[in-house]
Amino acid sequence: MRKHLARTLCLTLIMTTTALIASPDRGWASLAPSGIVADASAPGAVRDADMKVIATALESKLLSAKLKALGLDEAETQSRLSKLSDREIHQLASSIDAVHPGGLVVELLVVVVLVLLIVYLLKRV
């Protein structure tokens, strides 16, 4: 009886974890900060604001390590950014806010903890 209960619990945990990890993140709408909106007298203000967002993201140790692993140093990254159009820069800056750095690590840790819990329960039964 206990073995059947433990096996059912384990299968339920596995299915629930898989469903949670496989489900897409929800999008949240919010107001745009007023500092990003440029007036007609400063056409480069939007690009400057977007470049600040990108520069802040590039300062991240995780992103810097990923770029170095791909063979891109800071100079090459800056040269590639300078070749992008205003629209592409804005699109990149907008998508940076949607990315959750380290999000996969948290999900991986949850899966590892659940697997260890399942192994512990199976050995106990």
C-alpha cells in the first residue's frame, strides 16, 4: 500500500513539474516610463535611451560570460551594435526587459530538488 502511494505521489510530482516548466510565461502590460519617450527636437534621444538599456544588460556577468563563450569580446560587440539601425536597437532594448536572466537556473534547481525528493521517497519505501 505504501509503495503504491509513493509511486502515485512521484508520478504526480513529475507530471506537475513537467507541466509547470513547459507552460509559457505570462506577459504583463504596464505603462511605458516617460523618460523613454522622445520629443521632436531630440530625434536621437530614443536611441540613446535604448543604448543605455543595452549597455546595462551587457554589464551583466552572466551575459558577458555567454558572449565570451561565443567568441565575442567587448570591442566586437560594440562594433556590431553600432551597425544596427535605430529600429533594431529599439527592438533589442525592448526585448531585454522581457528576458529573465538566470530563469532557467531556477527551473533547473526545482527539477533537481524534486528528483532528489522522489529518489529519497522511493528508497524509503
